[in-house]
Amino acid sequence: MADETILRIHQAPAEIDAAAWNALLAQQAAPSPFMRHEYLDALHESGSATPASGWTASIATLWQGEQLTGACPLYVKDHSYGEYVFDWAWANAYEQHGLAYYPKAVAAVPFTPVPGTRLLARDAASRALLVQGLVQWCKQTGLSSLHLLFGADEDISACADAGLMLRHTVQFHWTNAGYVSFDAFLASLAHDKRKKIRQERRKVAEAGVTFRWARGADIGVDDWDFFYRCYARTYREHGNPPYLKRDFFHRMADTMPEAWLLFVAERNGHPIATSLIALSADVPGAGGTSSPEVAYGRYWGALERVDCLHFEACYYQPLQWCIEHGVQRFEGGAQGEHKMARALMPVKTTSAHWLAHPAFADAIERFLEREGEGIANYMEHLDERSPFKTTTPADPTR
């Protein structure tokens, strides 16, 4: 008799064996450092993603006997902050009809709009069972809805097969075309874009700003402290407390140092700004090397205002580093058409949604059809505004 398949819900990542979780992650086609057990555990243990901040961990695991065959970061939420797939209008519509939209379930990495695997699964059958189990659990617990955000292709396919509705958004990613230098990259751009980038970089240099970078264990405690000071200040300048606690980054320095790259802007020998980049690497248990293939633009902050400093810290310095270190892709995060002027091109990302209320599910399905047409037209419009030359001559430096 075959072992029974069981879905279990956990109140904290620490309840799940880290090695088993990471081994399952290592089998996926689109892993990211943000799905590592250490990352999720740090979010919880630091107090960044906890019931107090509206993120009640309900981490799902799928078992066949004693074997872990599936897992998913799952949270019950009473708000929609920190998700980057906006459903405030849905919540308002529920409220106007006297219905409760919250609490809802979100299968996502808190505060992290990075596409990648969400449904860790041994195989396609386990992934399908995991989706079915999540929906059934939401029904049993009386939740209004389930939202899987920024999923990988295989996640989205499994969700679609299970009847979930799909929603598309747009991000901006840079792809390394084998550039041998930053100048070679600039040579691929149209004249006006190339000229603008050079002007912006010149303004920062003429302001007396220089940059240094540190990776992994070379990022010292003082650097982490200064980074957090900048990060927190940027949030507060926009009227919000920072999502992530200082202890979260302390835990990252202890458990995942190789996943982080810090740029520090200095003027007159004093640091004035930072940007923190995450790097992909082999997940523990996968074998191979730790050379990054993908860099993820994550956080930035400044204590002084310098014209164009944001562009230099968040785009030009990271892109130059990516070129020099053979990184294949730089993901610039959620939203921001201005990124196209820096050669980050539009990429469609997808989320999946299940709603318990049949009438609202029908209405939102019709809304998503119209929205999807708008996204397709938007992508076409963006493609017509490519910053690259229409025909790129051979670069003699390559």
C-alpha cells in the first residue's frame, strides 16, 4: 500500500528541517536566494514578517510517508502591504458589498517581488497536489482567497491546471549580451541613451563621489550598520517604517553572506549612500560552483542628496560589476519605466489567484481578461521604445 500524501501547515520556518527544504529548492528550475530556508527563517525570527506585521506564517509542506515531496511559503494576511501585486481594489469591492476580503492567503516571499519557484516540488504530480492542497486548506479555514505571487512557469502551469486565475504584471530586467566592458555595453545603445548615461555618471563623479564594493564576508559590521541607517532613512522619508528589521540583515550576514553585494558611495572619505544587491548562487545541496548568474537590485538609501546618485548606485555600479564578473542578468525589481533608459527591458511576470466567492471570482476573471489585454498592449508599446540601436555594428573591442 502506497504511503498517504499529507499536507501539513507550520507556524514558523524553523519547524521545517532546513536541509530538507533547501534540498527540495535545489531541484527546482528557477530557485532564488530568497526561497532559501535561511532567508525565510530570518524574516520570521527577526520580527520582520510575523503576525505583528500582518504576516502569519502558515508554511505548507507536502509529505508522502516520511518523505518531503513539496513545500511552499504561505502566509495568512490581514492587509496587502509588501506584496507588489496590487489587489486593493478587490478588497474595496468586497467591503462595499459587506464581505470580508481579509484574512487571505498569500504564497509568496514577504517584501520580495522577485520571480522564481514558489511551489517546491519533487515532480509535476507533487506540484499539482500541493496546489490542490493549498486551495482545500483555504476552503477549510474560511479564507477569502489564495494568491501565488511571482511564480515560475511550472508554478503558473500547475495553478492554471487547478483552475486558478492568472494575472500579469511587468518588471524590467537587464541581460548581459557578452559585453567585455561597460563602454562596450554603452556602444550597444542608441546615441541619446548613451549620451544621457555618460552625463549622469559624470555628474556624480564631478560631485566628488567615489564607490567601493564588498561582497559576502567582506561586508563588515560597520558597513551593514551604515547600510541599514540609509535604508531605514529612505523608508521614513516616504512616510513609512522600514519593512525589514536590522536583525534580519544581521542574520543574512551570518547565514547567507555569499548572497549579498554592497556598494558604498563616499565623498571626502565619508560614506554617504549605499545600495545592496542580492546574488544568485547554487543552493546548498545542489553542488557546483557559487558563481552568480543573476543579480537582484534590492535596497538603497542615501544621507546626502547628489544629482543622479540613485542611478549610479542602483544601476550603473551594479551593471558594471555584472559585466566585469560575468553575471548574465540583473533584475531591477518591481515597476519603473525609467529603467528602460538604463537598458532594463520589460519582462512579464505572472501571479495566480483563487477566490472562494463565486460571483466575485467571475467578476475578477472578467477584470483580469481586460487587464491582460492592457498589459499585452503596454508590452508592445514598451518594446517600440527600445534603448538599443536598431542595428548594432560590430564592436572592435569585443
